[in-house]
Amino acid sequence: MTTVHEPVAVTTDDELSVWPASTTEPHRGEPAVGGVPLAEIADRFGTPAYVLDEGEVRERCRTYRHAFPEADVLYAAKAFLCRAMAHWMDEEGLGLDVCSAGELELAVTTGFPPEKIVLHGNAKSPHDLETALRLGVGRIVIDSPSEIARLAAAVGPDGHQKVMVRVVPGISAGGHDKIRTGTDDQKFGLSISDGYAQHAIARILDQPQLELTGLHCHLGSQIASVKPYLAAVRRMVGLMARVREQHGLTLPELDLGGGHGIAYRPGEPALDLTALARKVRAELIEACAAAGLTVPRLIIEPGRAIVGPAGVALYRVLAVKRTGEHTFVAIDGGMSDNPRPALYGVRYAPRLIGRHSSAEPASVTVVGRHCEAGDILASDVELPGDVHPGDLLAVPVAGAYHLSMASGYNLVGRPPVVAVHGGRARLLVRRESLDDIRNRDVGL
């Protein structure tokens, strides 16, 4: 059990704006999250390590449920999933969306109700579909024409499965080209503009064992504006109206996906959730009234916006190297535990912890330990000029797409996940060991 320190004044509101709300600074340079000093966690569990604030996760779930009281809120498990996370989502009244048999099995074997789970994926394997049907998943989102016949055959003539169709609404939104999924030039979904979505809907309706409950779209990730969602509502309602006209079917569900943007550094924009909920609801009511449609049940799928700001990554400085005008601060992690800077150019705001430095700040580049020139965590950030090997760095907003995208590069092993809550720290996911790696290697 970890000692709880009385909260005192923190650094500044601006500096801590992207940290979990529970962050305090009992002593200058020694921040605590969930009542647990981060330096203590590094000493106890080693580095690199992910810290996850359970209270922050739960509060963000409640914020979504309060903002969307008449909608189904599904947590996008791809952002980060472990057994504890699935349990928290169930307790907080959220559903799940999953992208594989692995995510689905983990959730259901933890006790998560399968009927509250939606299965996504642009290329679902036979194993994915078999697992979904065996476990009784609530919805399967059809992402390509070939899935229709495959799924109908797997369900069998006497079976029944609820499905949705993933529609490409032709809207460009998101923080980077690689995470924009609402346009026709990417791999997901079926386009309205070329008629593939309408054709897929007709084919599904010809399969009596498949029940089409609604339409789904996902515009992308890191969207900070409400406007793209309003445009999506109008286009999706337009398609729902055509379905009623052509097939006499009023679809009861509309899934607008997620992609809600968060700030990774102080001053960056984030999506206004209250405005999103209010304006989407008004737009949906107005569009349905104009089309003479009953307002469908709304579904949203936040992932990053629930778990991202609840996480903090901890690293130990291994080396400081000055080359010309550049100073490189090398840490004991890198692109194997956070590939996002290399993939999307994401920028973070690392901070020295574990001691207070009065040294003048210096511009440095924080780099990883891997044999890649692109293994950079944060370029041109300010750290105290006396940063040295052995120091600890903390990186906020590390809850989403870190461990879930972690790799085995250089066989360094993936970090553990430590939950903090009420002054206590407990291990959720242990560190991947050399024995784990060695035991998978079965041949000589």
C-alpha cells in the first residue's frame, strides 16, 4: 500500500491541463496521480511503465453517459484493452466495440455481456466471425460485400445475427491522413457515392438470417470540430430515407463512430463533448423530421477520449548526448512501446519528475533506445538543462494506442500497466519478460 500525500499547489494549470484530473504535486518536481507518487511507481514496477488512473477512466465514462443519455456509448477497445478495463466499462454502463476475436474473447471471458459488443473490421477472418457467432456478439458491422455471403453461411439457415453496414459518407476529417477513414480513398466501409453501400443493404435484406439494425460510419481520429459529425448525420439520414423508400424499412440505429479529438500538449484543441452531444442531437432530430423518419437510436464509439488522458508513461533517462546544436535525451523505451510519433508525427510534452531542478530549460529531443533514426518520442521540447542519466521522465496522455500498438522490436519486452486509485497502485498487466519471448520461440 502506498502512502497518500496531502495535495498541495500544483505547478500551473496550463502545464497540467493534459494530465489526469487527480494529479497533484505534494513536493515540487514530484507529481502524484491518483494519490500515488509517480517516482514511487517507477521504483516499484520499473521503467518503462504505463500508469492508468482508474478514477479518470471512470469519470470520462460518466461524462459520456451524461452527455448522451439517450444514446448507447461503446468503448473502442482497440485504444487499450485489458481485463480490468473491460470490467470498468461494464460497471460504468458502456458497451464495447472490438476488432478481432482476441479482443472479443478477452472481454467475454472477463464477464462482459456479449450482447453489448459490436464487432468491426475491414477484413474479418473466419475465426473472427466464428468466435463472434459462438459467443453471441450483439452486432457485426458489415465492411465489404464479400462478408455478407460468408456471414450468412456461417450463421446458417436457422440462425440469426444482427448486423450493421459501415458506410463511407465522403467526409474528410481527422488529425492525419493515416487516420482519416470517412473518405472513398481508404480501405474501410462501403461508399454512398458509388452505390456500393446501397447494393450491400439490398443484399443483406435478401438474407433472412441477417437482421439489418442500422448504419455505421466512422470519420477518422483526432477530430476537434463538431461540423464533420453534423455533415455525417445529414448524409446518413439521407441514406436511411432511401432505404425506407426502396425497401420499406425504417432502420432503428445510427452509429456515428468515434474519433473524438483530445489534447496531447497544453494549448492543443480538443473536441467539445457537450457541444457535440447537443448539436448532433438537434441535427438528427431536424434531419429525420425533414425526411419523415423516426429518430433512430444513436450509438457512439469513443476510445482515445476515454482512456488517452488517463494514462502516463514513465521512462528512465539512459544517456544525454550533445551533437552540434542538438541535445538528445535517450530513454529506456521508444517506438516499441509508442509507435505513434513515427506513424503520425504526434508530439508529446514529457516532463522531468522525481526531483526539482532549478536549472534553466534547454531545448532537447527525447529519443528512444531502438536502432532506428526515426525512434523519436518528442522533438524540440524543453527540459531542465541539467537532465542526466538516471533521471525520470513522465509523458502524459499515454493511455491510448500505446500498449495496444506496442511491438517486440529489438526484443526489449512490452511495459507493464499499473492502475492507480485512491492512493493505491496495483498491477493490471505485467511486464513482458525474456522468458515470455523465449517461450514463443519453439524451433532450432
